[in-house]
Amino acid sequence: MNTFRTLHRSILILFAVVVLAIVTLVHFSISKIVAEQSRAQQQSLSPAISLIVEQLLKPLHISEALGNSTELVDLMNTQAVDEDAVFTTLQRLETEFGFSFFLASENAHRQYNSDGSVIELIEGEVNWYFKYKDYPSESIADIGKWEDTHLYIDIKIRDEAGKFLGFFGVGKSLRSFIDVFDSYKQEYGYDFLFVDGNGDIMLSSDESLVASYSDFTNLSELPWYASLPNTIQDGQALNNKLITIEQKDYLIAEVKLNQFGWTVFLLSPLEDRQAEISQAFIFSVVTLLVIVFSLFLLIYNLLYYFRRDMQQELVVRHVNRLPDRQSVELIFQSVLAEQKSLSILLIAIDDFSTIIDAHGRGTGDDIQDKIVSYLSDKLEDNQVLGKWNSEEFIVLLPQVGPHEAMELAQNLRHGIATLTPLAEHPSMQLTASIGLSFTASPRSMNEVTAHAEDALYQAKRDGSNSVRMQLIE
């Protein structure tokens, strides 16, 4: 009953441990997948942010810093513009920063470019100047110069009183953007869309979408965008939206470029991100399976040992049916009083302690049970087999003289040595050592067994698997 209670408690504890382990691992797996997805999202955005900073924000900041310089204000805050000084300054800036610069003078109504060219600012012919002159923002990004399309960043220049003096800015060829975008696409696999507040595509890694001769492609013209719900189209709310382009899935990330009033849409191929996330998921699942399998093995082995313990409790072994030492002593006194003579055998299993240390108490019990069964079959009905101590047995042989007892002891020793090994340990050979003594006069059992014990120890000293006899003088 104690074993059943212990088993019941152990199974409940193990079940709780398994459930806790599974819940913990599921939580860990989900957390890892979410973290991996976030990492993949951040990994895909980081190069894009670097590109935006390098290609757009850097020119903007340079223009803003230079546009506030006293040198440029002084050049433009005159009625007669010193054109030589203007060209010298613009060419020097182009050499220093690697961009194309320009100055558009309100007083001269002329645009001076760092390449030495001049454009007359005539309303109706140069629309951008008059369009953005009264524009509320101090910095504007626009596409122009259609024979070699450029992105321009225009910075308003004002004097100390806030009077508008004109524009200073930087221009970059769209071809340079396309080349950079293409290299990023080759390395990271994603596409860019730079879209203004009206949905017009200002810049793109897809060359076919780049503006040409003031003809802009609008988002609404793209098939995949037109297939989205109207609520998404109206708000251009594409962040984390899944789209399909030419039978390939893309995940959109959205970055606001408030300095220009633009939104950058980053289209990442889903296959690459799925592969990364799948690897994290597979690792988590394999870890879960390994731990669950380990717990299963633990439960299986515990149940195996519990089963063996229960068998020992439920099955009354042969060895447990033997009379104990106190009972044997009463039998000895009765037999000796009636029969007047008897021989005593003390039987010890060789290396029994070593066997228990190596294979466990259960194996030791199996061995004792096997030997007790054998001895019981070989003894006569009037001969008594008992348990002397935890490792030795005693045999009382009434009316059997020492020489006849020696012959019987040798037969028993040989029989034990030739027993079939235990099924669990087929290579284990069992042997026994036997000590023999005899009395034909009234004596205490302790006196007779003391001589039998001396004989048993002598048998062990002589190499075990042997029989020795010591008679009382």
C-alpha cells in the first residue's frame, strides 16, 4: 500500500513537472519566435535607415547648415549679384561635399548652378521657384531637371529681418539613387518606395516607377496597392501589411520621413524572413521534444523500478517463507532432543555484497530466491532450511553423519554453481561456500554453528565455491 501511495504521489509530481516544462517551453518558443521576428524586422530596417540618412538626410542637413551661413546671405542680399563670387562659392562647395549646389536669387531672378550654368527664373517657365516661394515650409524636396532627372532639396534663405532672398539647395541625380537602391536590393533583397503626401512615388528602387518629365507614378496605379481595402488606401496605412507581387509575398515596413513630408515603404521578401523565423521555430520545437522525451524516459524508468518494488511486496518470495534464526534455534533444540545427532550446514553466496552493490538489492533478492528454491527441492522432508542472516542460510540435517553431510554439501555446492543464470544477467555465474559441523550430544546451537562458521570462513579463504568441515573436539 505504501508503494502505491508513493507511486501515486510521484506520478502526480512528474505530471506537474511535465506540464510545467511544456508550458515553459511553449512560452519560450513563442517568445523566441516573436523576438526573431522583431530581430528580422529590425535587421531589415537598419540598412534602410542608413541609406535614408546617407542619401537624403545628410544632403538636407548640409543644405540647412550652409543655407544659414553668413557667406550665402551676403552673396544674395545685394541688388547686383556678384555672379563670379556665387560660382566660386558653389564650385568650392561641390568639391568639398560631392553634391551639385545651386542658388536661386530673388533680386536677380536667376538660378546659378555649381556646374556654371544659369537659368532665368521666368514665371510660367520655371514653375518650381514660384510654386515653393510662398510654400509654408522652409525646406522642400522636389524632382526636376527632366533631361537628367534630379532630386532637389531647396532651402529658403532669409536676411536677419526675415526677408526672403531666394533658395539655396543641393541636387542629386536620380540615376545615383537607382544605383544605390540596386546595390541594396542585391545585398538585402528588398525594394524601396518614397511616396509624398499625395501618393506620388518620388523615388523607387524599381526604375520603371521613377518619374520622367514630370510624369509621376501614383500608388493607386500599382496593381497590388489597388487590391487593398479602401480604408488602407485612404490612409496609406501599409505598415506590416502582407502583399503579393508577381506571385511573391512581401511584408511592408513603413518609415515616416517628416523632413520631406514623405513616407518610405520597405518591401521585404517574405521567403527570407520565413526561413529565419522557421529556423528559430524548429530549434524551439526540437528542444521541446528532447526535454519531453527525456521526461518520458525518466517516468518510464521510475515506473520500472516501482513495478519491481511492487512485485517484491505482492509476491511472497521463497526466502521470506524460511524460518528465521530464532525459529531455527527452537527447531534445533527439538530435533537434537529427539534424534540425538545432526549436522549443520551454513551456506553463503560468494561475492553477494559485491553483486548487490553492482546490480541492486532487487537482483540480490532474485538470486537468494533462486537458490532457496533449488535447496528446497534437494532437501528431504525432515531436513530444515532456514535463514541465518541477511546473506547466509542454515540447513539442519537430523540423523546425518559428518561424512554423509559432506557429500550432500558438495552436491549442493555443485548444483548452485550449475544453476541457470538470471534472465536479466545471463553472464553472471553463481557459486556458494559451505561450512559444515556435527554434534551427537546435547549442545547449544551457538556452539555447533560457531564451528560451522569457522569452516565457512575457511572455505572463503580457500578461494570460495568450496566446502569445509570443522568438527567439535
